[in-house]
Amino acid sequence: AQSVTQLGSHVSVSEGALVLLRCNYSSSVPPYLFWYVQYPNQGLQLLLKYTSAATLVKGINGFEAEFKKSETSFHLTKPSAHMSDAAEYFCAVTKSNDYKLSFGAGTTVTVRA
Amino acid sequence: GAGVSQTPSNKVTEKGKYVELRCDPISGHTALYWYRQSLGQGPEFLIYFQGTGAADDSGLPNDRFFAVRPEGSVSTLKIQRTERGDSAMYLCASSLDGNNEQFFGPGTRLTVL
């Protein structure tokens, strides 16, 4: 079975500072990994996904994530936070060619002016 | 084009009542998914439809929960004899097929008093 652990339920950053959200996974087979963002009163939106191609994945809104098999990690970063990045972020995992997403508990990001 | 829509956006009901939650997927998407998100948690898989049939209902918590998709488009999640523990955000997602990106709706927030 696949599972995801997101370290830190809340992260507060200053505008312009680095955003780092941590995600570790466990999977019995090579995983597909995803980061989703959820803005208030909106659905989950896909930021980026890893599907066994390049280990450094670039997504929308300046976010990127690096798949590190040795560390079973898929941390999300953005070099410079913007006020509009305030939202909840979810890491998710599935097996290749599987539809069932397993989500972490989420990390809420607040951005200080 | 239109995304996934869910109605109602909020539903308040009393313990023991019956509720129906509706999901309109993106036109042409054959796969449809229901997830449940409890407060402070990530979404948890409930059921997956491919066309009109429920291909995987392993996430439904008990037999009070049932979902249908009679014409392969709109889906309804039905909950009988609601309990306070059913209070959560119910998310619907759709994809072209079971191997593609899932697009999420804004969710229905169910509150059982």
C-alpha cells in the first residue's frame, strides 16, 4: 500500500522567502507522486507530478519538486513566496497506471508581508 | 470550458436523515471519483466509476453509502441514516480515463447535526 507523510501541518514564510514543503512516501512499487494546491472554497488543483521521467519536476506558479528515491522524498519548493501562494498543499501518491490517489494530511502555507 | 461542478456547496442535515450529493464531471470524461476529506485530513478515496459502472467501491465506509452514475456522466453520492461522523467535505473528480490527471470540483461540505 502507498502512503504519504507531510511534515509540518502549518508553514509560515515571509513574502520573497523560500517555500519548502516536505513530503515522504512509502510505496511497495515505483510510485507516481503529485502535489496539489487547494485555495479556499476551490477544488484541488494539480501543481506538478512525477511519473518516473525526470527527477526534478517543474510545475505551475514557479513551484518545483525533486524525487529522491534514496530518501523516499518528494519535497516541494518555490524560491520566492508570493502572497497568492497562501493555500493548503497536499502531496499524493499512487502506483503507476492506478487511479486511487493516497493523500497526505496537508500543509497550510501562510505568507507574511 | 467548464470544470467539475458539485451541488450543493453546503448541506446541513440532521442525524438520521438521507442526503444526496451531486457531481457534474467535465464533459467527455469517462472516469469519475469520489473522495471524502475530514477536517485536518487529506482526501480519502471512496469510489471510482468507469462509465456507468462502479469499478472500485472499496473506499465506501459502510453500506449506508452508495453512489450511482446511471448515464455515465452525472454522479450522485447517497448517504442513508446520516451520522455526525459523516460530516466532512465530499470531493468529486473526473478524468479522461482512469490513467489521466484527475480534475477536482470545489466540493460539498456536509454537516450532520
